[in-house]
Amino acid sequence: MSVTLLRNADMVLTMDDTRRELVNADIMMRDGAISGIGDGLVAPAGAEVVDASGCLVTPGLVNTHHHLFQSLTRAVPGGQDALLFGWLRTLYPVWQRFTPDHMFVSAQVGLAELALSGCTLSSDHLYLYPNGSRLEDTIHAASDIGLRFHPTRGAMSIGESAGGLPPDALVEEEAAILEDCIRVIDAFHDPAEGSMCRVGIAPCSPFSVSTDLMRDAAILARDKGVMLHTHLAENDEDIAYSLEKFGCRPGEYAEMLGWVGRDVWHAHCVKLDAAEIALFAATGTGVAHCPCSNCRLGSGIAPLRAMRDGGVPVGLGVDGSASNDAGNLVSEARQAMLLQRVSLGANAMSAREALEIATRGGADVLGRPDCGRIEVGKRADIAVWDMTGVEAAGSWDMAALLLAGPTTVRDLFVNGSGIVRNGQITTVDMAALLARQRRMAVTLREAM
């Protein structure tokens, strides 16, 4: 039996059904779940006791969209000032050189970066598999770091010679894609409550796979009981492509192919119109909002306020580290709040609402009501933020974390295990990992 007591937190932001905010509270974690919340809890013999004085405690943050392999290609010249399609054309030749080792190392670095920013559960969208790379390269990386993981088996099947965007060398045969989806689901997907790994199916985008693959992926996902994910309505180029190739807007295309429902979430959705927002709300279709990437690529400001008000399930995503270029999820929540304010007014989104989207909201988008809130019986995924440093000095309201800081956690617990302690990753040798990644990045740069 593993028991940890978080003692005397200055404030606990629960994100439970009533959004309680507790002062001078304790949290008991037992065998991966939260077993007690209150004042003056008594630790059983042998329990670890962690002093949380001076700290804000929140649920672990949830990342609903990422491309972990891209942590090896940050700030690549030629793509720094491009729109989405031009940026992709710059990066595809680099990614074409990746091996399983590149996938594994970049995933470890990306997940460690997320953990330091308070993230306990992350999805990942891996849509290219050069040189023998496989989805399990990232699954093993997540297991080593200790994050709860939702990898998705992405794919591209329409190369340049067939009118698609990616080079032919990075696309796959559609029958092989579906066969490998079945393989990784059967091998790694765990649907149980408290699962540390759930696999989804995720054709990359409507401009890199066929209509048949989109439709077949939806059929397969429902047969296997897994979730569906793709990019949708990301920018004006995306909308223009949909209108030209399919004769309809992206939301209509998704509905036509069975890509709406509570088992579906789409990344970006910057250009959804009112009818598409209403469709997503009526069907419970989720959205991964990626504000920093949308700014970096000049895609626009997503209608987050309208989606939230309309009832669309929304979570946050950092997106790939080649288009963000950071992977800090609490900073992403701040950016989401600020963009709604700059476009709609200072009262358009509060810090608390943005944190709700980053925790409970993201968990619900991923079909994980067992995560994203501090409540007895839920998973012990907890972030501890030290509010005694310079970032929060003079702050009157700890729960308004996004208005001041910090942007890194002191401690992070995933399923009750401490994977960050005193601001340091505990599960891997970070110095050795970063040195290995630097060598890989230099080799890739020199090869180009």
C-alpha cells in the first residue's frame, strides 16, 4: 500500500463539481487515488508526509494535443515565419530523417517539459513513421517519465504526387495504417478507470488522408471502443482546401464522415463558424485549443468564448514544439485567457476559467472523468505550486495563478507517485537526456 499525505496547503483549487477552494487543507493519496481531503488528516504509519505550506495545489493539468517528436525541431530556420502549409513543407524533409531513437528521446524530453509545467496527462498525435519508427517508441518514453498518456496512431496517406501536402516518402498505404491501428490498440490500450495508457486513432488531417481512410478510421475506432482525433479548421488555408476539395466546410465534412460525437476531439478549430460550433455542442464533440501555436503560425484566435458558451467541450493543447515552440501547459492556459481578453474585453475569461479548461476541461475532452479534479475517489494526479518565490510575491489571490506565476511546479504527483520533486524530474537522468537530444539536434541540422 502506497500512502502520501500532502499537509497544510495554503489553498487547494479542487475543480470538483462545486469548484470548491479550500484553505489550509490536507490531501491523502492512497494507491493511486485521492482517499481524503480536509483539515488535520492523520497519516497512517509508513506514509510519506509532504509539507505544502506556502503552496497552491491544483489538479494536474491535461494536454489534449501534442506532437512530441517535434521537440527535436524547435526554431528551425525557414519555418520560423511561415504559415501552416509553408511551415510543414519546411519541416517534412527533416522529420523524414527520424529514427525510433529520435522518436523516443524527443518524446521523453517533451513529456518532461510538460511535467515541469504541471501536466499529469498528455495526449500525443504521431502521424509519421519514418525508418522503422512505431507508436510504442513514445509509449515507452511516457512510461519512463511517468505521465499518464493518450497516444494516438496518426497517419498520412496522400503524398505530393497525389495532390497532398507531405512528401511521398512520409505517407503509408491505407490498409497498412488500419492494420497497425488494430495492432497498437490490442497491445497497449487500457480502457479501465485509472488507466495509464489509452490509444486513439488519428488520421493527420483532411489534407493528408483520403475520405475513405477518414471514414474507415471512424468505423474502426467505434468497433474498438477508442477515441478519434485529427486537425480541423486550423486556418484560412485549411478552410479553402476543404471548400475546394470537398465542397463544404470542415465541420460539415467531419459530420458527413462520422467524425462528431463524444468519442471525437479535433485540434485547433480556429475557424469554426456558428453552425459548426452548434454542431459540436449538440454532439459533444471536443476541441483541443492551442493558442500559442495558433499565434506562432498566424492562424488566428479561436472562438473559445463562443465554444464554451455554446457548450462545446474544450481542453488545452501545447501542440508540437516546432510550432509553439515551448511545451509549457500553464503558460498555454495564460495565453488562452489573454487572447480572449484582447479580442473580446478584459472580462471575457477569468484565470479560474482558464485553469478549469486546463484541468477538468481537458480531462473531460479525453473521456477521463477520473482525472482533472481533486475529489475523493479520483486519480491522485496533483500539481503543487510554490507561491513563496519572486513570481508570486505580493499576490493577493493564489487561485489566480495565471495572472502572476509560477510557471513550473515544485512537486507533481501522477497516480500518487512523485515524478517531480523540488522542481526536478525524479524518474530519468535529465542531464544525460538533454545532452543526448542536443547531439541529435546538431546531427539533424548538419545533415540538412
